[in-house]
Amino acid sequence: MELSRFFLPYKNVVLNEYVKNGSHPYYHYPLKNPIGDEERIRELESRKFPRKEVTRHIRQYMKRFSISKNVEKSLIKLERKDSVVVIGGQQAGLLTGPLYTIYKMMTIVLLAKEKEARLRIPVVPIFWVAGEDHDFLEINHVYVEEEHILKKKQYNDDSYHVKHIVSKRQLDHARLRKWYEELIQIFGETEYSKHLLSFYNRQLTKAETYTDFFVAISNELFQNYGLLFVDSSQLELRKIESPYFISMIEKGEEIGEALKNRQQKMLEQGWEKVIHTDENCFHLFYEMDGIRHLLYTTKEGNVYSANGKIFSKDELIELARSNPEYFSNNVVTRPLMQELLFPTIAFVAGPGEMQYWAELKEVFERLNLRIPPIVPRLTITLLERNLERELKELGLQVDRVLMEGTKEEKKKALEMLKDQNLLSYFEKGKKEVEWTYQQTIRRIIEFDKGLEGIVKKNEQLILQQFLFLEKKVEEIMERKHSVLLTKYDRIENHLFPFGRFQERCWNISYFFNKYGMDLIDRLMELPFEINGYHYIVKL
């Protein structure tokens, strides 16, 4: 494997400043200044965290997936009063979802290791699984390439259209097994296919829900690195969260007001709003019949509704005390909950998350908290050797492809392949037709003005035949040069699919099938620096 890197600008100017300069007033802590870590540690030392309760819960939760020696070491560290955590999270995508989820786990592990060595205190890597999420259509697919076209290989259960909490959606083992067997067939059989299939089958035996399957796979892949997993929907975790839900209910209006104030200031400074919520959103979900419903404030004040059910504030507080499992966080309060549960030395974020955390600065301050240091996750493109050869053959630079794709270059290639002599005949023929009809129209108008429209229509029909012939010639030309032209499509499909980075589309299973199950271990040995740069890994 070979590693290279370059800086690809973020679409957002503020993120560029934060990553390149290491600080920005929208965040409480600098990105690159070691003094920021020391200041953060002092802040964390002044606060209390439910370390024992959280450690006990994670150990109990992870038992069903197996606890390796390094995972146990992380659990022991987490309980220590001087430990801190590096944390990040994602939805529970099928077969771990897009590659960026794997890269986020890698970043968490690598950053925890780096900070532990530098700060000389225990640093625990933790991955937060958004098990309470209910958007199944966001996680139920993997992209595959068939006939040079990227297609969504979707998995649907009998209730895919119902917005049940992902951690409570029961798996149909036989149907899911058939789905990933078909997926591996589409990838094409290799020396690693049987091993990959066996791996997924083993993890499926540990799973009852989609979140289980996600954690089973991820835990197996990262067990040697001590990565801990937290499913945010677990009942025992909810019990630990109970007092924090009460705080959020008590300060619900303040949270909403702080968000609006912050967003307004940022809009005035030219920042586009990322968090979009309804006017009266209370920023907590209330669960009924396995479906989450957002809570809203009502005009009466201190009265709240969720899908037509009405509560007073006192009733919500009592429910949070007696039945915290009814509640879950939205995009605004989830970061608060993480901050209250874990002594966080760094939060690992993708570009979108980095934007919305900036909108939460005043929200944190209303609860006397500070936004933890936000660190950009690794962004990586895996470059296969055949694609590298084709890039050289076509004279394409990989960094340009990652920013612009190949469509314009393909267009230029098409122009160069066209038979210019033949095209000139078409142009000459069209001009002659137009000249002839201009003369004809003049004579016909003299004869009978009523025939002018018919002659013009006749002219258009003949010109359309020229266009039809041109199109046919172009189609034949593209077929003759299809081997060359499909290289542009293949490069774009793999490196800039749908105008996005590879990591936002492709799934790790494609690469496991082609390069083996030890791929992550080999990636973890590379000298990545967590600094906002984009890495190219030549496989």
C-alpha cells in the first residue's frame, strides 16, 4: 500500500478556516493547540460523570458480541477517574454502511492512541451507534456497479416503510442472508468471497436487530483496537440518562431559544443554517408503539404535544424519571447527552457534523457546558491499481477527479474522436437545405402566401433527419470506442460517484471481497495524520 495526501477544500469557508488555521470563534476549543487539551482536561476534572454505571452498561451490552482483551482494557480505563474518551458516531448502516463509517472508527482509535501517548492519561475510544434512529431507508442499501452504472442494492423487510426505531426492528435472518449472498455474487467471486460470506453469517447469529448486526460486524473488525460501542437506544443506558433528560426538559425552551439566537448570528455572518427544525420543536422525541414522535411546545406554554398526546412539563419530568425509555434525543440534544455521559477529550466529526456543532455553542452554554474539541475524521479514497493505470492512460489527475469527476474530460475525448470531415458534410448539408428553402419560401410566398407554414415545417422535418443521422453516427462512434469511454465512467463511479467522495457511497464489503478481511488492519498500520487532509491509499 502507498499513501499520499492533499488538502481538498471544504465547501464551507468556516470549516476551511477551522481545519487549516486550527481554531474558530464558533467553537470553544482550538483544533491543533495542545494547550486546548490541557484546558479541556481541567474542565472535565471539575465535573462528575457516571463512569461506573456507563462502564457496567457497556460491558453488559458488549458481552453478546464478545469482549476481547483490548476491549476489556478499555472498559477498565473508562472506569478510572482520570480517563477521558474520544467519541464519534453514526447510524447503523447495513454491512456498516458507507466507508466513512469505517474511517470514523479508525479515526477514533488512532486519535485515542495518539492522545494517550501525548497526555499520559487513559484515553478510551468509543463509537456511539444511533440506534434510536428511525429512517430505515437511509441505512438499508449498498451501492454496486453493474454494466458501468452504479445501482442501489436495497434490502427491504415487510415493514420498511414504517418508521420503527432501528434497534427494535427484528431481522429476518434468511432474507438478509439471501440479500448479502446476492451482493457478493454481484461483486464477483474471488479467493476471499467464501471467507467474507462466512464472516457475515457468523455475525448474523449474534444479531436480533439491525443495530445488533452493525455492532457485531464492527466489534469483530475493531476488537484488537479496544473500541467500545454504545447503542443509544438501550434501556439500561436510558436509566443512566434519566437525570439528563430531566435537565433538558426543564431547560427545553432555553435550548430552543439558544439555537435560534446562534443560528441568527451565523446567518448574519453569511453562514448557511444546517440544523432545520420546526418553530415549536422541543428537541426531544417521545416514543409510542415503537415509533418516535417529536415533542412540540404549544401556545398555552408549559404544555407539550407528541402526535396529539398532551403533557404538562411536570408530567414530562415525572415520565423522564420513571420511564426514561420513552425519550430520545434529536440532532440538537444528542450532543448534549454525549457530553453529559462521557468525559470527552475529542469528538470525531464528518464535515456535516462539524457544521451543525458550530450552531450549538450557545445551547451548550445554557447547560453550563462547552463544546468539546471537534476533530475532522479521516477522509480516504482507496485507489485500485487498475484505476491508477487508467488515470495515467487518460492523463487524469486524481485530485482533479475527486473535485470535478470525469464528465468534462469524457466530453473532450468524445469531441476528439468525432470524424470532423463527416461532421463538416452534415453542416454543409444543413446550410444548403436552409439556403434552398429560403429561396423556395420567397418564390412560394409570391405564388401563394398560405403555403409558407407548410414549407417551413417541411424544412424542419428535413433538418431533423440530419440531426437523427448525426445522433446515429455518434452512437456508432461511442460503441466503437466504448472500451476507452467506459474507463471515464468507471473512474467516476469509483472515485467520484454521484459527484461525491468514494467514502460517501461505496461499502467496505466490495473491498473485503477483493482484497481480504485484513484490509482494515493493513490500513491501520499506515502513517495517517488526523489533520483534515484527504488521503489516497493505493491498494
